[in-house]
Amino acid sequence: MVTTFIVKAENEGTQATITETGYESEEQDRPTKEGYAMSLENLKAFIEGTKLPY
């Protein structure tokens, strides 16, 4: 597994890109994608000072 995090300033905010490679199938990758999506939603809510969704 190789995980890459790229964070860069964009306009008035920040763009975060997460790439993970090394899975043998998309089925193996699905839980990781869902986990990162939830984590990023929590991070966004935390930064905005709102209730964490997860």
C-alpha cells in the first residue's frame, strides 16, 4: 500500500487530495474510500466549528 496526501491552497480555501494504491480490486478499495470520505467530512465540520457528522 502507498498512500499520498497532497494539500494545497486554492482560492480562498484548501484542496486535499488523497490517493491510495496497492489494492488488488476495487472491492478491496471501497471501505478505505468510504473511511476517507467520512474523515474529511469530520475535518471540514471541525474547521467550520460545526457538529461532527461521524
